Amino acid sequence: MASLLDLTKERDAHIDQRLHNDEVIWLNSVRHDGRPHAVVVWFLWDGESVLIFSLPKNQKVRNIERNENVLLALDNTKNGSDPITIEGTAMLLAPGTVDVTSPSYLAKYAEGIKGIGSTPEKMAAEYTQAIRITPSKVL
């Protein structure tokens, strides 16, 4: 994605800022029968890819197993005047590659994890499927 975003341009810098700071993003994937599936998720942007954690048997994981093409959409925060959508490919990471106890993830979501009555260790034990999305196009 680094080549897709030129941080010297105002709009690209704004997209990068939103990807770093927004708390949720919509992950859109395709079910086995072709129907769309959209779910709001926590995410971590590292400047090149998006990292999402999931329960291992969720619909989004089954969808990505069959079709790696996804669309990310940042929530509309300004009544439709600031939409950001990103096409990309998703890869299911091997268990243990990364988990929610990583310092960068906790820097963003420690309060949110506490707010839902959980702990990083409990989340890491439950949300064991990491998904890395490599963006290919900003729409």
C-alpha cells in the first residue's frame, strides 16, 4: 500500500491518518454462494497492510478461505462526505504468527478490550485467527 499512498498528498495523508486512528473498519467478503458479507471489526494499520483478528470459524474466515478478495470501508464519520474504501487481498496467517497481545495492537485497543470485559490474554486465546489484508486499490 505504501506505493498507493503518497503521504505528501493531502488526501493520501488523510487516508493514512484515518487508517491509523479509526477504531473500526467494515470488512466485506463473499460467501460461497456469491452473496456479500459485511462485518465491522477492530483493525491495525501498519502503513502497508491491515491486520484483523477473528474467531477461527467465523463467516469471514470461511469466506476468505474460498476467496481472498475483500473490500474494506471506513465508517462514515461525516454524513457521507468522507468515505474511504480499499480493495485488497486477505491472507489467513498461521496460528501463533501474531496475536492481540502485540504492543501496537494493545496501544490501540487496550481500553476497548477492557471495555468489553475482557483481557488481552483472553482475547488472544479466543481470537486466534489473524488476517492480513494487503490493499491493492484505494477507491
